[in-house]
Amino acid sequence: MSSMSLTNTVITKLKEHKIEEKAALELLIKFLKDFYTKKFFQFKSDYKTLQELIDIFKEEDLIDIKLHYSCNNTPVDTTTHFQDKCLNCGNSINVSTNEYKHEVTSLYSLKKNKCYKLFDEAIKIEQELSLDSYLEKPFYKKNYVELLARKESLVPFIGAGLSIPFNLPSWPEMLESFSDHLEDDTKPFYLKLIEEGNYMEALTILGERSLLTDKDIQQEIKNLFDERLILSISEEDHNYKDLINLDSPFYLTTNYDNIFTSLKAKNKFVPPLRWDEIDDIQTFLTDKKGSMIHLHGVVHVPQTMIVTKDNYEKLYNDEKFESLLSSFMSNKTFLFLGFSFSDKFFVDLYEKIHSKIKGTHFIILPNVPFEKAKEFSKKGLKTIGIKVSNNDSGNLDSKDLIKGIKCVLSNIQE
């Protein structure tokens, strides 16, 4: 029986227990994982719903069974047949007398070489089902298929949204933390700009109506990052490990943090780069180091961080910066993640370059309205819209969003 047939058999039998297809796959995968973590697996009463699985595995010669027995409550030996004689009393182990009482426990172990492929294919089927549930709209599935066709040239472009699980502030939260530096009559307008997503104008107000210099703002951000950052979170609670597993030749980000580089360093340290450290673009594009390129500076060198409107204008009017981004867009396919595409300076430059060289790039967004996706498509930006549930407060469920992105990225790796 092929793994696909086995999976279908499991689903059919488990439906008798009112378990749906996805849950049946999860049960099969858990069943296999439980076996893999132990030399033997004891079949107890709380695993009654798995009896069907045990029977199927027996039929397909995927499982070994041994019998561990005791005589008068004293463990004796492990054998394979109930007819075997007890080494203590000489009776068959399936016979108990007034003088000698046997207790027999079945111990199961997988024939692992046969089950590895089954496990991998069950995982793959589960991923495909999850992908179908996240990419609910057919046009998003078509965009995803096109993304797969371009995966060899794929370069992730990472925004602030992916760093939030590490306890770093979002742009609105970070800007709001600076409001105490403004006079009371300025605060309401400043906070309204933030609420509207007009971060550049808010930065301008901060620079003009507070006592903070560019250097002060940069240092405040560094202090905030140093205080807030928590790197020791589970891989299930973020998407950076999924990005590392893509093994792209390089990555781009507008973030200041070094989360990606820190996590990747556990396998191999590849230093982060600021965009102005790249001298030879042609050579760099053939590099396979997997470097993270920071476009807006890095937190460990505070003076490099782009934090005011003047900083942004200077950067986005720099011909070398435009040339670099143009080279990337000409030769690679961007995949934007955690990126709202609301940064006016970046969007203007992106549209300027795209109008000249055309090309196609992709963006992953949760619960994106159709009109928004249509607007992006006019910019050569195809949307991978994932359906994400809301939490109890009615807000976007951040854990489900992480799972949705994880599902998309893991399928790209196949």
C-alpha cells in the first residue's frame, strides 16, 4: 500500500470517530512522531482511537510487536509469542495459575526505514491541505504557482512586521514612545499622523517640534531595541527560521535589527551589510553567502539609521542607492514579507524603477482586500493573500499569521 493509500485508509477509518481529514493527518503524524521518540511504544487504553492505525500498520508490515511479561509482579523478559514459556515458572506466558500470575504488555516499534517516506509524504499532504486553507482565493493560488516558478531567483524583502514577535516595537508603537518629547499642544496632531500611518510626517514633526536631534532619535531607538529584544523564542513563534531555510543568495530589509543575522549565526555567521558597503554590484549578485542587506541602517551603528524625513530624502535621491535597487529588481524577484508597502519614499522609488524595467515581484499579506491586490498588480506586485483568523479581541491573530507565512515558505522549500 502506498503512503497515499494508507493516508486515505486512515482518514476513512477515523471518520467513524468523527475526525476530519486534516485532523486525521495530524493524528497519523503524531502517531509516527510518538514512535520515533521512543525505542518502544506501549499501547495503553488512552490510545484506543489509534487501534485502527495499529491494525493498518500490522497489515502493511510497518510495525514490530514484542511482548514484555512479568511473573508474580516481577519483570522477567521480552519475547514475541504468547506461547513462549516463562523463564521463571516454565508455563506459557499467556497462562496464569493460582501459583504463578503473568501480566503481558505489548510493546510496538516502527520499522523506521519503511516509515520515513510515509512520514514525509504525510507531512507533505498536510502542508498542501494547510496551503489550500490559507490561499483560499483561486487567484492567490495562481500567483503562488507563479511564485514557485520563480523561486530560483527569489529574494526575501523583510519589513518590520516580522520582527514584532521578538518583542520589538512596530513603527506606530516606536513613534508613540517619542510623544513625551513634544509639547502638549503638538501631541494630538503627532499621534493622529501616526494613527493615519503618516510616519514620515510624524518624524518631521518630531524633528521640528521637539528637542531631539537626529543623533538623539537614533540613540533612543537603539536603547529601546536593546531593552526590548528577546531572541530566545520558539521557532514556531516567528518566521525567520523559515526565511533562513529558503537559503536565498541574499536578503533585503528596511529593518534596523540584526535578528536574522543572529539566528543564522547558530549555523554559520554571515555579517550583515549596509547597502553602501557593496562596491561591486555585479559580483555581489553572484554571491551565495546569504547576507542580510540593510537599506535603512543598522542598530549597532546608530548613526547609520534613517530616522528623519531629511535622512529619507537624502537616501532616496542618492543615485547609487537607486542604481543598487534597480540592479536587484532587474535580476531578482522580490518577496515582500512583514512589509506594508506604505513607506512613501520606498514606494515612489520602487514605482520609478518598475516603470523603466517592468518585471514581477510578490508580497504576502493577510486578509488583503481585492481592490488592494488589484492596485498592487498594477505595480508589478502580485499578492499572495493568506486567510488569517481573528483572535478573541477581534484583531488579526498574530500566531495564525505566522503559521500562514510558515506554510507558504515551507512549501516553497520543497
